[in-house]
Amino acid sequence: MKPTDHEKIQNLESRIAFQEVSIDQLSDALARQELELDKMNRMLHHLNQRIKEISEGQPINDTNQPPPHY
């Protein structure tokens, strides 16, 4: 049995709705990944700065470090 024009249109509308949901989900995932990547880049920059400070012999400004008499 051949689908009617109405059935074809319903099928296309259903596919479009599914694609819109998929695009929204992918967009949300991409936005989360961009935020995570920005966070990781900031952390990497901070770690590179710390490594540079340590390699240049600058004191470590760590509030969790024990006092010198320990």
C-alpha cells in the first residue's frame, strides 16, 4: 500500500521534530564542552605559571604550605 500525501507529510514533520531535538541536544553538549575547555585552559595556564615560578626559584605562595619551622 502506497503512503498518502498526508502520511508523507506527517512522516516528514516527525523527522524534522526529531532532528530539531537532536540539534538542540548537540548544541547544549557543545556549549558544555566549550565551558569545560575554557576551564581546563585556565587551569593549564595557571599550572604553567606555577611551573615557571618554581623553575625560576621563586617562592611558592601556597596557603596550605606548613610554616618554615616544621
